[in-house]
Amino acid sequence: MPSKKVVQDIVPTSRRSIRNIPIEHEIDAPVKTPRRKVASRPAVRAIREEERDEEVIEEPVFVNKKPSKKKKNAGKYLLTFVIVFICIAIIGVALSLSYSKAVVTITPKVTNFDVNGTFTAKKNAPGTDLGYEVVTVSDEVHQIIPATSGPAVQTKAKGTAVIYNNFSATAQTLVAGTRLSDSDGLIYRTASTISVPGKKTSPGSIEVAIVADQAGANYNAAVADLKGDYKIVGYKGTPKYDGFYARLKTDITGGFSGNKMIIAPEAQKAAVTALQTTLREQLLTKLKTAVPPGFILYDSAYTIEYTNPEPIMKENTSADVSVKGVAYAAIFKADSLIKFIAGKEIQKFPSDTYTVGGDTDLEFKVSNIKDFSIKKGTPLIFTLKGPISITGTFSESKLKDELKGIDLKASNAVFGKYTAISNAYALITPFWMRSFPNSTEKIILEYKKE
């Protein structure tokens, strides 16, 4: 029997292909995928191939990508470097301004020459003449030396008194030898006849020398020890006794009675010589101290006068030997002297813009030593020999004020205005600074010899 043919419906499979792409409205409808059994490996591959085909037709989606961490770090490093560099530059500029300085080396103008000539100076000379001034000092030195007993001596004390007339307007005559009595009853006599003037608005008075009535040291009296007025003995008991009186003008000294102490002539002479040497040194020290600023005292431009008072006996075994001295010095005003002896050399420098070296070391010698007297102020003829130097000077503060803040190239014009400067150059630090600091304290001046 022939087989029976069965016609079956052809149902398209649910597998999708590139030709079977659902449209959008079909996608919205839920699709139930029939449960299928797990196929063999070939079936799995087919599905994956289909999935790959499906991925091919999907439209690409563009998404903004975040920058990588490496690029972010690189940007941060660059910004940090720029900030640090700017800070370092600012600090460097600040330090440069803070620690900048300028050292200016200056060579002053100097003129050297030798002095060798004879000059004449007059005391307090006027005008353009060379003059000198006088300085005077005095001093006294003592030395105690041994003494021995000598021959018997009787001496009377002597002094000066002033006799007053407070009795009447009529003058009163007192003959030589008129007796005066002190408060202790010691008697002194006038050495000459005098006429005491009468009183007017004040008592009349006159000086007279007096001598002790007797020899002896007890008649010696000092003005400082005066206890009362001296009375005229002859007027005692009369109205004139209170109207006439005397007072000491000087000390009364020299009274002595007994064996006088003596000293050996050789010992006294040696003591005086030693004292004069000591006194000379003391007087010269005083002279140098007494010289005013701006004046010169040369070593031999002085004279000393010595006096030797009588030795004073001390107790019974020694004597006080003394020497007094007065020194007279001729001093010169330094500026006037240099202008006088330097002549044309000093004219190379403007007034008051120079200093002089060696002027105090010149060899000085008095030519008219026999006729010259500093005490009397006679003209002085002298010679001067030796080298001196004249160095230009200027106001440092004024120069610094003109240099501060200006460009280095402009300093040449500033230095050119100072005739006392022979040469000058400046070194500014740090090296990149091309102008002087704005503070004068940072401008340092140094000097260099030619």
C-alpha cells in the first residue's frame, strides 16, 4: 500500500539573521523565548556567531573619557615648579636689595715736597705776616736732704702791714720805729717814717714794712693765723688808741734764734740739679697739654726760668730744697705756618680741603737765640727743614649722598667734581646690580695711596 503523505505546516524557525531584524514596535512587545534544551557544542557556536553578527549592526556609542592620572600629575608638577621659581626669583631680588653694597676705592690727590728755609715770625703778627703766640706754664718741685747743726744765728722776723686812720680827717705822722703790738703782746716796729692819711668816707691807710722787736721764730706770723688787729703802743690810754690800728699785708717770716741748721753745699747743688731736670720734664708735659688744637709746638721753641728759694729746715736733721720754674713757649698756628712756608704748592688745593703730614716733625732751630726772648715777645728768626705732604680731603657724607641710587656709569661725573680726588672706582655687589644702593650706610669708602 502506498505510503501516506502527510503535509506538515512549515513554520519558520525563530532564529534571527541579518535579514530578520525586528522593527522598533516589535521590540516593545514582550517576547517569550521558548525553553530550549541545551544544544551540543556546534549549536552553542552558532548562537555565539549570531550574537557577534548582532553586535556588528549595533550603532557605536561615544562616551567622554576621563584624563589619565599621569597627565594630571604632570600638570600639578609644572604648576608647582612655576610657583617655586617665581618665589625664588622674588626672594633673590629681595636679598639682592637687602645685602647689596658698594665699595668705593679713592686715591686722594697728594703733593710731597721738602722744606728748607729761614723764616721770621712776630708775636701776634697781623695780616699775611707769619706770627706766633706765647703759652706759659709754671711748676715747683721739692726734695728733702740731710742737714747738720751750724753756728748760732739771731735773726728778726720781717713782713708788711697796713696802718689805718679811723680817728680823724687829719693825716697822722708815725716815725720809724713806731711800736705795734699783736694780741699776744709781741712787739714789732715800723721800718720807716710814714704819714697815715685822714679818714674820709672810709679810714685812711698806708703800707709799711715792719720788723720784730726781738730775734726768734716765735715772732713769725701768718696772715691766715691773724687773731686780731695790731695796736700802736704809744697811743695806749688816749682816744687815738682805738682810732689807729694795723693789719698784716704779708706773712712775717725769718725769725730765728739758736744754732742754725745747715746743709752741705755739694748736697744742695746736686739736689738742685736733679730737681731742675725733673721740673723741666714736668713743664714740657704741661706745655704740650696747654697747646690749643690746631697749633704746633716745636721741641726747641721754648725757654725755662728757674728760681731756687732758700732751703727750709725740717725738724733738726733735714732740709726741704725746692726749685720753681716758669716755661715760655712760642707756638704756631699750623694752617697759617703751612700756607706761609709751602708757597705755591698749597695753592693746588682749594681752601680747607687738605691735610698736612710731617709738619710737626720738621727740624726747628732758633737763629737769633741771643736776641730772642719769648717772655718779651721779640721777633723770632728760625729755620725749618724736612719733608711734608699735603693730602686732599673732602666731605664723605656729601659724596655718599651724591652717589646713592645713581647708575654706576654716572659716578664718574660725581667723582670729577671733587678736585681733592686723584682717582676713584666702585665695586658693587651682587655683580648684577648696576646702580648704587639707596642707603648711604651701604656705600663704603676706602682709601688708596698713589
